[in-house]
Amino acid sequence: MAAEQNNLIDELHPETVPMGRSRRDEREAGGRAALILSAFCLGISFAAGILAVIYHREAGIAGLALLIGLTIVGVGVLTAIAMRRPGSGARDRRARLLASAFEGFGDPLAVTRADGTIVFANLSYREMSGGGASTLPPELAIRPDADMAARLYRLSRVATEGGSATADIRTTENGVAVWRRVTVESMARGRADQRLNIWRFHPLAEVTHGDRESAGEVVELAPRQIVPEGEAHAPGFGPDAAFGHLFESAPVAMALVAPGGAIDVANAAFARFAHAESIEALKGTALTVLIAEDDRVLADKAIETVFEGGEAAPVEVRFTAGGMGQLHALPVTASDGTTGAVALHVIDMTSLKSIEMQFLQAQKMQAVGKLAGGVAHDFNNILTAMNGYADLLLLRHKAGDPSFADLMQIRNSGNRAARLVRHLLAFSRQQTLTPKVYPVTDLVADMSEILKRLLTERISLAHDFGRDIWPVRVDQAQFDNMIINLCVNARDAMPEGGTVTIRTRNVTEAESRDQGHQILTPGDYVLIEVEDTGTGIAPENIAKIFEPFFTTKEVGAGTGLGLASVYGFVKQSEGFVFPDSEVGKGTTFKIYLPRFTATDEQTKADKEAEAAAKAQPARDLTGIGTIILVEDDDSVRSLTARALEMRGYEVLKASGGDEALEIIRAYDKRIHLMISDVVMPGMDGPEVAKIARTIRKDMRVIFMSGYAEDSFRKQAEADEDVHFLSKPFPLQDLAAKVKDVMSAPL
């Protein structure tokens, strides 16, 4: 393909053909032929002169011979001059530099005539068009989706008419939707036979929103300079200038590095990426000066490898200006076949690396969350037994009994442990929430008195509430806990006093795209900001603050679960939380909670639940009926069975799914209810219930688990009539749940 491109460039403009060894040999042979021709012509001229002396009487013939000889000499000399073409070497070098630089350019590029004939196509373009023996024109190089074909057609029309335009076009490549920003620029207008069109196909970032279909129409650009009458090209827009324009206006940072590592020439994108004052300021600057010290060896090795004739793999390096770039080094071949310079392409990886770090952090948080959830589940089994047996003892040892105080201490310690487990479950997003619709401003305002008591006298509390704040659907207890945790952390960060400011405002979908957070899904949000004027968070700790048990406080001053529970609650509420901190100036936590749009079903359900809670009278929790209890933990199984038997129920006990199914098949009386743990060795609770209800179709089911009901519901069948009880549960709650389920109509 390289030879074909040389021929195409030669056809467009013969003096720009890159000169290789065979081409140089041809020119040397041509030079020798010119010398021989000149000598021959001089010989004829000399012979004509001799004849004129000898036959002076026939001077007319001799004069004619002399005239012919001089004419041949003139033709020969002119031919020799034309064949030598002094000064073409510089143009050859320029054409070779430009062609080599754009051959490895990341974006597909092509130069066409007005009729669509390909003059130049780089490697990316040839690969995009299929890599066949013949390079397809731009109209056929990509295969736009059906609704995008009109845009490509309009671009082609603009190119035919000598205009310039750009459009975003969607294609399907290997089954994946890919967007490309296609730009066509006419480099000379007014002379159709001399016009060059430059096509650039810039791949866009992955599109996750549907706005590009409506916003990506064809946009015509400002026209290029008109060709003056009688000229072959517009001033500065010949074939050489076309490549120069591509280099200078390329969106990717590009530079040519001379032997020794100094920058010979760079484009505007490279200057911007390196934060240089100007393109001229980069000339002669050592490339390593622009690269962070730790990565200079990588860049030097890549460039050295290319100069030695090898191939260098792309390397990721950090620049002193703060950006992260993927460095591609490609050889620029000189006329003698050696590498005369190295063409550099720097792909800006700064945003991609930031997203990658956020993704890795999210993965780590998810892994830690699973671990925390598993620990919480097992711990909840222990707490269920401990608190349950304490409740049984309290039934026999009333107030005034010598053992009552000790039992209450055991019960209170169990409750504190249960709160600790809830923090772990909150972080792992597996806590049980009871969300309702609230106006955020009212929730925060109601907490003002509590927050003032938590903050010391040296710390003032300020509010900045927006107007017409949208409602959100949250668990009020967990929301209050989130605000308290953030304010307590702010208090501890201001030992000398300061101000805590709580702000609320609406963030529209359009505004959410400009918040500077790559992982924030566009949408309508209510933004809650908790800002302090404290010491700030060190940069090395900012990525760890949401990890459970991570704390910078003194030993005994905190559990390290406050911010972890904040993170879990926000995530479980389908929101986002971002810290923004500067050492010595303070910290701001920004919480984005999704705007709630009410539906009739949700509004009705919330009102019914609220009314039922208010109308709950004291009632008799005893009952009759047969219950099969499936629980793998011996202490929890024994406690639960004892509590149910005390209420009047007959209890069949099973330590696992297989044993439970055997009892269900063998028992010859009606079994009214099955109470089962969710997570068990072998067969889990939902699987046991599914099989059991094929045997006993009228049997009700209650699941109990240390995990959240929401996470359990994802495992259960959509049409199952099942109920849920969260561990650890007071025996009173167990009896009430069983009574409700047993007395409900079938």
C-alpha cells in the first residue's frame, strides 16, 4: 500500500514523490544520460564549426549546420536541467515526513479529489474500510446505521460542492454501536479539478445517552480560501499544505523528535497537552523535560528503540503538566533508508485513567461490602440467639429481681452489637430500609436542634436551602443517621471551632452532566452538601474514607464505620456521594439523591402502611397451628422453636433443606406455615420453599435473614406469597409476624 500511495502522490504532484534507493538510481542514470546527450550535442556543434572553416565558400550550408548543432545543444542542456531538478530533495523529505507521520495517526484519515478518488489513506483508514486490496472511498468506508445514512450523504454532497462540514454518525461494528465524528474539509475551492478534500473519522467516547441522535446533525463549517483566477491552488493549500494542515489541526497531540531526543516540530494539540506557551517554545526542547521523572526511562527507551530500527510498543507516561498520555513512537524514514526522526502520537488518557481508578475503587468497595455482609449475616445469627435468650430470661426475672440489671446489661450490649451490624449492612447495601417520600429541606430542618447539641459551642450551624426542592424517597432513620455522621466528622475536624453549612438545591439532568463526576448517571437529583471549615482530608486518605474501619481519629474515638454507612445508605438509595477536600481549608460532602416522581400505586401503598402503623393496637399474640422451622444454626433454631411453642404453636424442626422436605412429605397433618433461613448450606431457603409448595400448596412461608429484604426479593419468585423477618429480631416481633401471616386469608 505504501508504494501505491507514493504513486498516488506522484500522480497528484510529481515533485512530492518520496525518493527511495531505486528512485535515486533512476535519477542518477538520468543524469548520466543527460551528460552523454550534452557531449554528443557539443560534438556535433564542433563538427559543424570545422566544416564552416574548411568550406567557407559554402558558408550557407555550414551556417545551417552550426545552427542545427546549437539548437540540439540547447535542447540537450534543457533536458539535462529538467532531469536533474535541483531543490527537489527538500520537498521529498517534507513529503516523506508528513506521510510517515500520518500513516500511524490514530484517527482514520483520507485525502480525496473532488470526484472521490483516494489520493492518500493512512493505516487506520485502510483498516476501517476493510483492509482489502483497494481502498474504499469515504462514502463506502463506513457502514452507517439506516437512520444515519442521510448524514453521510449530506457530507458527501458538501465535499462535492467544495464545502466543509462535520457530523456525528453511528455505525455498528462487530455488533457494537460505535459513534464517529466525521469531518470533511475542502482545501481549495473554485477549481474542481484541483480541489482536495480531507476526511477525518474521529471515534467518540462510548455513548450512554440518547441525545446524539437529535443533536448530531450535519454542521457546515466556514469555507476555505478561494483559488485566485489563473492559479493552480489557493494560497497555502497545495498538496504539501494539505498534509501540513492535517498535522497542525489534528486533535491528537503529535510531534517529530530529532536524534538526541529534542522536539523538532509539534502541533497545537501537543502544545496544549504539555501546557507549553506556544508551539515555537517547544522547538529544541528535550522530550524528557516534559515527562514526569519516574516515566522518563520508558519514553527514552521507546524512542531509542525506534531510532535503532525496532518497533516500540505504546507506553503510558505522566507529563509534568499533570496529564496522562499513551505515547506511540513511529519511524520517519530518511532518503537513505535510515530513521531520520521519530513521529510521536500522544493519546490523552487523563480522563480514562480517572474513570479507571474510580471503577477499581468501586470494585474494591463492592468486594469489601460482600465480606462485610457475610460477616454481618453470621454475626446476626449469634445476636439473634443472644438477645432472644436474654428476652426469655427477662420474662422470668422482672424488675426488682437481683438478676434483672445484669440481664438488661446483656440485652443492651446485644442491641449495641446489632447497631454495629446494621452499619456493616448499610455499607454493603444489604440493610433493610423502609423508604417513604419526604421533602429533604423538612428532614434537615427537623434535625437542627439535635445537630446543634452534637456540635460544640465553638461551631456554628448554617443552612442554605434552595427553593422548591424536589421530594426524595428515603428511609428517614438512615437519612438522619447520614446527616449526623457527616456533622460529627465535621465537628471532629474543627477542634478550634468553625462553621458547618448544610445546603440543598435541585440539579437537573442537563446540569448533572456538567458536575465533573464521570460515574454520575445523568438525571434529576436533589443535591445535599455538608461543608465544614476544618483541617481537610489528606490526598492519600481521600480514596479510603468510605472503607469500613478506616479512621484517622485517635484510638477509641470512632469505629471507622460512620462514612461507610453513609456510602452504603446513599448507594442503596440509588444515589451518589462525592467528597471534595483541601487540606487546611475544609471538606464538602456532596450527596446526590434521585428525584422522586410519584406513581398512584406507590402513593397508595405508603398511605396504607402509615395508616396501619398508627392503628396498631395491643393484641394477643398466641395462636394455634403447625409450623415447620428450617434453620441451620442450632442456637437460633432452638430459640425460635421455644419462643413459638410458648405462644401455643406446634413446631417441627429441621436443620437443612433436605431434612425439611422429608418431614413435609412424611407428616400426615396440615402444615400451616414454614419459617426458613435464606442462606443455608446445600439447598437455600427459596429453593426449599419452591419445592415444598408443590407438595403443600396452602402452606405460607416466612423467610428470616440477616441480609436486606430487597436483596432476598431478587432471589424469590415474582409471584410467591412470601414474607420476611430481619435478623436479629425481638421475640415480640417474631410472634407478631407469625400471627399476621397465620390469620391472613388465603
